Amino acid sequence: MAQLPDYLTPESWLAQLFSSAEARGGGVVKRQVRDVERLVGRAAFARAVADRGYQAVENGRHFVVFCNAHPIRRVGHPAPSFDRDT
């Protein structure tokens, strides 16, 4: 495994992630699970997400962070019911 540069600390990596234009605009950011585990660790990453009031999901090789407080609703399989009259 390649050694990380001295300037790349867990804190600086998280600061860079959450100061991105997408994150600041309330958007969605995606990072590889292996990078999160290698650079900051799962627990620290989960705390940083929660401390900001955001939510994240893990899918395959990626964490997807929703940089807002909006609810997350899964669409697709299984097919959701959009009939609000029932």
C-alpha cells in the first residue's frame, strides 16, 4: 500500500469532502469504501456524517452521502407504491 503524504490527515480529508461545492450546495457525494476505511475509518466517517445532520448509504464499493436533511425514499425494486389514496 502506498504511503500517504504527510498533509493528508483524516481531518483534512473529511474537511475537503464536506467543503466541496456539491456538499455545500446540499447535494450528494460518493466515495469508495476502501478509501474511507484507509483514510478515516468507518466509525469516524459515520460520526462526521451524523454530526452534520447528513445521511449516508453503502452500496457495493461506495458510500453515498446525502448532504442535506431531506428524507431518503428508495425507488425501484421492490416497486414502491405511489398510490397515496390507499
